[in-house]
Amino acid sequence: NKYQIDGINYFVDDGGGIVLKFTNNTFKRIDNSFKHRNQFYGIPFVHQKTMYLWGGYGLFTYKNILTYYDFLGGEWLKKNQVNLEQVRPRSGSFYIIKDNNLYFFGGNTKLYHKEITSKKIKFNHVWRLSFKDYTLYKLPQYDNTLEFIKNHSNNYSQFQMDDKIIHISDVIREIDIFNNSVKTYA
């Protein structure tokens, strides 16, 4: 995972743990940690000059935890969050930061046989993590066009452009969760 704080680039092992700082064309390890292998394909983001990871996969299970890197102690710590509705643990979610909030949907999770056969399950509800009080909210809107979008492959890339998610895999998708639209390009 890649982070940038005050013009300095940081690189964190995908599963969490090891932190490298890149300055003056040199990598320097700055943590007192180890390879956690606990949050593969978690959501990496920065808030108030702190690196965070939400969700992910590791130790044979999907996560819905929030961890952050403590620069003083050189360790990753768990941040308490309030779930008003239980968010399903997941990895590889689509995400965007806007107005002091993290928004995410989709990703990968373990679905049980009963849920797979039920047509009622909608895994692409959009969730909002408020940075003010670290509360998770399930947003009321749901766009059926998001249902076909999966991150089941490791061969994809996503980034934020303005208030949209740009997803690149076999096609390019411009995902606008705030206006409930998905545009697909060849």
C-alpha cells in the first residue's frame, strides 16, 4: 500500500505491518512491527496525517476492523469504530474519500451457501465511515448497476479522480456513487 503525508511517500506491506519511508532516494524502515498478514487488500487511506487500513483478509478470515499506524510507537493499533448496522467483513473493496468520510462498497467476502441461494443479498450497499466519530453508516441508496462489478481478480487498479472511482480491469469504469452512475469504456 502507498501513502503520502506532507510530501513524503510511505510504503506498507499489503497485509499490514512493515512500514518504509522513502526520502532522498532512499528507503528506510521506520516501524517496530512485523508482517501482520492480516489485512491483505484492505482499504488504505490517510486522515489527519495518520495512515489507516480498513478491512482486508488474513489469518483465514475477512475483516471489518480499522487499524492505524502510530508513528511514535512504530506499531499498528486497532481504532475503535461504531457499527450502527453490521458491515460484512471484506477485502478488495471499492473506495473513495470525500468530505471527511470514507465511502466503500463491494469487495470479496465469504458468502455462505444459504446466502448465495438467496436473491435478497446485496453486497454492494455503499457504506460511509465518518472521520468525526468513526461511525459506520449504511447509505440508503443502492444502484443495481454496481452489482456486476467485482474485484475478484488481482489484476485491477483503482484510483480516485474528483468524486469518482476509476476502476481499470478488462475495461475502464467510472463509478460515481454520489450520483448512482457507472460509465464503462473499452
